[in-house]
Amino acid sequence: MGFRALLAYTLALLVIGSILGIGVAAAGVNKHTSLVAGPAPGYITSPSWPVNYPHNHQETWTFRSIDSIYVIVVQAVATHIEQDAECRWDYVQVHDGPSTNSPPLGRFCGYSRPIFTSSGENMTINFITDDTRNYAGFKIKYWCSLRPGVSVKAHDSHTDNIVAVILASLMFVTVSYFVIISACRGSIGRAWWVTWFRPTQDMVSPVYDPSGDVETMELSKDLSHKTETEA
């Protein structure tokens, strides 16, 4: 191979390598992250935030709510992306569904801080940059919210406390009633005491009659004594 042929071969390799290098750079990085959104807010940021994001970058986040009764809400809380009226160069695209093929909800760039709400339990965010300017990027807050028209009965601790106080009061009144009645020496107290303990007393002393007349008992003793004497 002559010198000219070697030079031509080397130049060809350089050109092909440059073309391939540009093609790889244009394709960029395609990173994907799946997240579950709950009532407590979470956050996602552009690569290297708050340092400038890289060129020729593509990154995707998919969100799923914790339950089908919830929808996804995202809000840009800090944004510095390449400014363009139509957001053609560097931008964030939001989709109403589980992939970038889902219907778009909107696109933003520059210093815009929009808020988006999905129609269902899934949402997708796609971030794309080109090979020219780059800036700090973005910070996005996400969470889930109840679908419109859906309500969940919250646990009412205040009501539980009221019920507990009422039950405790009833128990106190009941115990106090029995204590007072048992200590009472009036007719009501005697009636309750006799009714409560009558069976036990009958078993222990069947001869003893609490309701008996004292004079009758004494007369019975006298007659019994006379009979024994006469005998």
C-alpha cells in the first residue's frame, strides 16, 4: 500500500469515526425511572441539579399512584431550561399515561413552573436536551390526589375520644350506684341487699328467717321449755 493509499484510508477512518461519534452524541442517554406516588410529596430533578444538565440527554420518569382511586399531580418548583417560545430545544414533556406514547398534557421550558394532573393513576415525564446550550435544569414535586368525585371517610380521632369519655362515664356511674346502694341503710338498700343475698343466706342457715317476728321466736322457745319441764 502506497503512501497516498494509506493517507486516504486514514482520512476515511477519521471521517467515518467522526460520523459515528456525532450519531452517538445525537442519540444521547436514555435513562428510565419508575416511581410510586403517595399523598406525601416526592421530588425528581434533572441530571446534576443544580449544576447544568448534560447535552444530548434523554431521561424518562413514569409515575403510578398507590391506588386506582388516586390521580398523579406534578408541579415544577424550580426551572431553568433553555428558553424557546415553542420549547423545541431543551424541554420537559408531560404525558397522561404510563409511557411517552400516552397523550401529552403539556410541555415547558425556560423559567416556567406549571402544574399538571393526570386523568388516571399513571403519568410520564420526559426530559430531552440538544447539543448546544445547557442550564441548571429543574426540580419537580409529585404526589397523588383523590380522583374528582371520590371521597374516603377519614378516621375521626375526636369522635373516638368522645365515645371513650361517654363509656367511661357510664361505667363510673354504674359502679358508683352499686357502691352507694350497698352502703345505704334505707329501705331501698335493705331491699336490694336482701334480694341479692337471700339465696346464699337460705343455704347457710335454713332455720333462720330474716323476715320472721322476734316475739314469735321467743314464744316458741317458751312453749318448748314448758313441754320439756312437764315431761
